[in-house]
Amino acid sequence: MIRTHTLFVSPSLAPFLPPPQIFFIRLDSLSIHISLFLHYTLLPLLSFVVQKIMITHTYIYIHTHTYI
């Protein structure tokens, strides 16, 4: 079964994300899924707060395919 996840990332954050290949991982447990969520959701938000970056209304879509 292939699950497709879509991350909504502000363009100003894009340079800080790892290459797309990083997204193609096998989720063997919930903990990996949670760590991905923390890495790609909470950390960028904290980065926004710390660096006080203006959040724009323009978003790029990163499609990730997770094989379960």
C-alpha cells in the first residue's frame, strides 16, 4: 500500500529541507512517522518563531510517497 503525504512548505523554508530522496523511506513503526512529523512540521515552525520569518501565503507542495 502506498500512502501519499503532502507537506505544505513556505518557499522561504524550502532551502532548509533535505533533498526529496529523504522523503522516500519505509515507515516501519509509528515512531518514525512521529519523528518525521516533528522534523518537518514542528522544527520549521520553531524556525519561523526564532528567526521571525514572515510567513507568506504562497506555498509549494512536496509530495512524499510512503510505502507501508
